[in-house]
Amino acid sequence: MTQAERILAAIKGEPTDRTPVSLYEIDGFSTRYSPEHPSYERIRAFARENLDNMVMETPMIDAPLGFLFSGGGEDMVTREVRHDGPDEIVRTTVNTPKGPLTMETRHNAEAYTVWTTEFLVKGTEDVDRLLSIPYERKAPDMSAFFAQKERVGDRGIMMPDVHDPVVMCATVMEFNDYILLSALERPKFRRLLDFFAERMHNWLDDVLEAGGGPLFRIVGAELATPPYMRPEDFREFVVNYDGEFIKKIQAAGAYARVHSHGNISKVADMILEMGPDALDPLEEPPGGDISLGEIKRILGDKLCLMGNIQESMFELHTAEEVRAEVRRIKEIASPGGRYVIMPTATPISVPLPEKVEENVFAFMETALE
């Protein structure tokens, strides 16, 4: 089977010639979630040619308010850039009909991550300002997606992200404020969810119509799982929204993968109710609250399971320990098929430490046995 055939067969519950293997954010092609640095090239080259790649390339809206999935005039957003040593600091101001919103991010190239040091929304007045922003529908730019798709060929499949309303809310405010708003200002929180849901549905319609997919990763569910929220909140804030995305994706002949770290035991039945084709990353204790064997027993014949090597294995363990963990997980999850072995995340340190590189290769080579 080709890499694309193998991963699609696993998602659909069809037989495969071996257990599919993915390195998650390092897919051999995209550098959206992994450093574009020479120390990663050996791993990236191996993944590109040997693993079953789900390539993360999300079409974005090229507009000042594109990060809020809207168009908008140039006068609505201003950005100031300054530097503090190796860090790039960007201060963004959004001019709304009810007053300005400001945010600040700090990017460190060595850690290959971006920290939000000041969130856009800092209280209920700012929620009202955000809600007052006029929505201007604009189609996402698909050019990078199709260029990447051509490069990938049959060595994998494309997988854009769908940012659900919960993750969009949590992105624009501190986590504590996000939780308090959902608990104490429920009607306003629902207005904010609806605000983002309209934009995400239109974005998804445009991507599907343009030929995006075949797999979509829906992100955000983990932000409404216990202990952050109650199961009934998960139903209201996730099932009622993400379920509609899943229906739309599947109606277009594509596939939906739900991404949810952490505790899922109390919401597994609701995840199943939404009807996704796949679920990741299946974290066992202490990262999650359910064993892989139990997940396999409950969900394994109903959707494709993807996981669950903890990224800490690469950082903290020996290559032999990594190999042993890979074999343990395959023994539990591979029987019966419909399983993809992959880590819960991948390294982002620059340069990549030699020990981590050795452990990543131990994972890939053992998983391919």
C-alpha cells in the first residue's frame, strides 16, 4: 500500500498491510508545528519517505482580521514589532466599534513557540468589544495547501485544522478568564461561541468547496473536559458545535478526527455520539484518565484510534525504553486494526538534542517492525 492508501484504510476501518505509523507534527513536509532547522532534517527525511503522514496545512484568511477568521480593512488592525534579545515581540491593536483591543505575543526561535503575554480579551467589556467587530466573510487562501498537496503526492494525506468555538474563545483570553466566563456569564459565553461558530462554518464550507481534506483535525474539545468543565458542559459547548462540523465534513466525503488531550473517560460516550472517524492522542495516566486497553475496548471498533506515545519518552527515557513502550502499545492497540501509532506531540527544541533524535528514530524504526 502507499502511505496515503494505508492511512485512509485505517481511518475507514479497512485492512492495512501493517499498522500505520505517524510522527504527528513532524510529517516530513510541513513545518507549521515543528522547527525548520537542520538538526531536524534526518528525522523529517525519514518520516517523509517511510511514515504514514497526515500533513498539517491549514488554509488561512489573508486579511488583517484573518486570525479571527474574518476579513476587515487595514485600518482595523495595527501591529508594532520590537525585539528583546533573540525574542520577537508583536503588539497588536484591534479597533472595534466599542473601543480598542490589544494583545502581545513573544516568539523565541530557539524554543520554536509563541507565547501570548497579553491576551486580546481581558474582561467582560472586552468580550463586548470583540462581539462588536463586524464580520466580513472572506475565502481562505488555498494556494499553500494545494502546493503542499502536490508535493506530498501518495506519501501521505492532507489534514487541515478546524478550530472549534471553544478553542477560539480560549485563544483570545487567559484560561482562568475563559473558565470564569463559561461558568458565571454563560449567555455571554454562548454568544462568543456562536460568534466564532458562524465564522468557522463559513471557513469550512469554503475549504470543502475548494477541495480541502481528505482529513480534518478538529481541535478544542480538551478545553471543556474534566476537570476544567463538567460533562454536561462538554455536551453544550463541544458536542453541539463540533458535531455539526463533523456532519458537514462527512457529508462532503471527507473524514473528521477529534483531537483531545487529557481526561476523556467521562466524555468518551459523547465523543462517540458526535460520530468522528478518528480520535487522538489517547493519553494514559498520568496525562489522561483512561488506559489504552480500555479505550480500545470501548471505542476501537467504532473509530480509528491514534496515539499514544508521550512526547516525554523522547526527552527523558533511553532508546531501549522507547522501543519497549512502542511494542507494548502496539500489542494492545494494533489487533483488529483501525489504529495509528504516533506520539502525543513532538520535540520543538532548537537545535534538536542528539538523545532526542536517537529516541525518535527508536520510535519510528520499532513502530515500523
